[in-house]
Amino acid sequence: MAKAKPIPGLAADLPYAQAAAATVRVRAAELFAHADGVLDVEDIERVHAMRVASRRLRAVLEIYAPCFPAKEHRAVLREVKRIADALGARRDPDVQIEGLERFASLMADEDRAGLEAYLDGIRAEQAAGNERLAAGLQRLEQRDLQTRLAALADAAEALVPTHEADEPGEDSTASDDEGRAA
């Protein structure tokens, strides 16, 4: 399975909105990193990796929903769900084909004809799934999903107070007391 990249700086004391921004940035980058070559039906692991990345990104968008402007969040989440569905339409036949080809390799030549005919139908599903995926990738590009995800991360980050007293680990009462003592 595609291994998730760690989120730099993610810690228990990180403000929720800052964690949202950092996590969305990393998970979005993972999604788009797997897009190159994803339409190659000979390398089905690319589809798998991108599908897993889409699921992770969807989960992050749902978990951190309060950190994002509602209208933009809904639209971006809808796009992520669409690409996940398109990846699934391609991935499901990939898995079937892989398993059936492995099974066919164990069969006697004279017994393979029926299985090969069945495989032809699944390969047609795979081709249709690939067309759906190609259209989905084009849609992501046309709708500039990368930029929109970055904008959601920016919006979440804007919720984080920037003055020192509100930084994790800072004690605002100590600095106030020091200021009064001087």
C-alpha cells in the first residue's frame, strides 16, 4: 500500500487550524504526485496509490471541515470524491484482471477459453474506467483543484493567531506579569 508521508510539525500542541493546513498540504501533494502515469493499465499500482491518497485527502477534509470556508470546502470535497470514484472505477477491474490472470496461468490451455472471454469483458470495463479517470484528471486540472486545496489550507492557517502569547507552549500570563514588573 502507498505509505502516507509524515506531516512536518504535527504535534499535540499545534493549533487545530494549523494542523489542518499542514495536513491538507501534504495529503494534496500526495494525491497529485501519483497522477503521473496513472492511466497506464500495465502499472496498476499507480492507480492504487492515487486512490489511497484520495481517500486520505477526503478524510482530512472531513476531519478538519470546521477550519475551512463552508462553500469552498463543499466544492473541493465534491471534486475529491469524484476523482476517488473515477479511481475506483479503474481500480476494481485492475484487481479482477490481476487475480483472474494469475488463476488462468494455473489452468490447462484447453480450459482457458471461457476465462479469456470473461477477461475480455473485464478489460472493457477497465478501458471504460480509464476513460472516466482520464476525464476526471482533466476536470481536476480545469477546475484547478491544486490551487483550491492550497487556498483551503491558507484559509485554515489564517485562523491561527499570530501573536506570541497564543503560540503553543507560550504562557501569556507570564509575559503579562513580566511587562508589569518592568
